[in-house]
Amino acid sequence: MIGLSPFLYKMIAFVFSAALAGLAGGLYSFVIGYIDPYTFTFDTSITILCIVILGGMATMRGMYLGAAVLIFMPELLRGFDTWRFVVYGLLLVFMMRFRPQGILGWQSRRPYRFPKGVEPNDIEGTLYKKGGG
């Protein structure tokens, strides 16, 4: 609608995310010392997804809190190891129903602080004024 190529920006986002994933994998293999295709199983992927959803996708503190909860939960539920993913699923259902923005989702509206006296609407207005002339 504004003359930008969505294909170009999708390709840039894909290449950038692939480069970051490759860098992370390279660093991980360097630290571990070997590469194994079974390092990240389905269980690990689901745990990482649950951490992000539980903590909130736009706050780092929320993800740390989600990681702490979901990493220590198996230790607390050690006797119920076969039911771990059932508990994860119930937790996700409750989070999606009652708190879809995550545990600390109220912080996700402004992931950074504005300077004193500046409101978000002021910044958006200046951006439009600069572009519109």
C-alpha cells in the first residue's frame, strides 16, 4: 500500500533470523564440543516454546521468570515425570485463557522507557510529521 516490497522485507527477516540461528548453533557446538542432531528434541522445543509463552513474548524479565518456573517445575514434580507435559499443557491453556500476554505481560506495552515528559503519542506524531512534510 505504501510502495514497499513485502517480499524483500520478508526475505531480509528470514535471512537475518537464519544468520542468528546459525551463529547460535555454532556457538553452542563450540561450547558443548560436538554436534548431535538429537540435542534438541521435540521435548526441548516444547519447553522453550512454553518458556516464551509463559513469560511473555515482549519482556526479557518475563522470559527469565518463565524459564525459572519451567526449569524448576520438573524438579518439584519429579515423581510425576510422565505427566510433565500434561502440566505444561494445562499451564499453557490457563495462560492463554486468563493471561495471554504472559506473566509480566503488563510490561510488554512499553518494552523500553521513554524520556521524562515524552508520551508515545508524541513520538508517533513527530514521525508522521517528519515523513509527511
